[in-house]
Amino acid sequence: MSEIKIIELPKIEDPRGNLSFFEYPNQLPFKINRTYWIYDVPGGEIRGSHAFKNQNELIIALSGSFDVILHNGEKEMKFSLNRSYYGLYVPKMTWRRIENFSTNSLAFIATDLSYNEDEYIRDFDDFLNLKANQND
């Protein structure tokens, strides 16, 4: 699966509070190996600005809202996340940055690989060159 897409997660409505979840392989296209979250982001700050060589991600706005800007090597796409029952699937070799965090927002990320600094592509031009060579 290499297509960027919004995954609608199950939403179990209850007067006491709603519940959502994701499971592999029903909603998630990969097995989870690591999770992390981004919070307390000061106004105007940008997170991310990198791509992963082999890592796939699911990004969810558990609280508040933020924008995820993705680039697949050819075009840029913007996704505004503000519902905890929508996850954005970001396949490997997709440049991403997260911005416009609302107050008290919480970004939750599930990935299929453990942390490895060598997985990161931190220069956009390097990313574009790798993508171009990948398509040859």
C-alpha cells in the first residue's frame, strides 16, 4: 500500500463518551512497532519537515487540530486533521511537515518501524533526488 489517504476509523457512539480504535489489518495497513505523540507545540512552530526511507505512519489528531502537508515527490497535498476518528496514512518516501497546531492539540503517530536516525531524510532536495531515482 503506497497511497496517501484518510482512513476513517470506527466510531462507537455512547452517551457516556465515544470510542474509536484501529487494528491491523482491519483499519491499519501495517503492523505497529512504535507510537509517539506531539504536544505542547508553541504557536507558529512546525514539526516534521522530513521523510522516512522505509517507515509508514498513521497520524491522528487525538485532540485539537493541525495541518499535515505532504509531498510525494511530484505534488504537495494538505490535510487538516481535527477529528479523532480520522487517521492520515503516510506511506514511506513521503515528505511531511505538521503545522498550524491549535492550543492543546495532540498529534498521535503509529509507525511500523522502531526509531532509527538513518531512516530520516532531512533535506528536501535530497528527498526529491531519491524519489526521482526511485522512479527510474
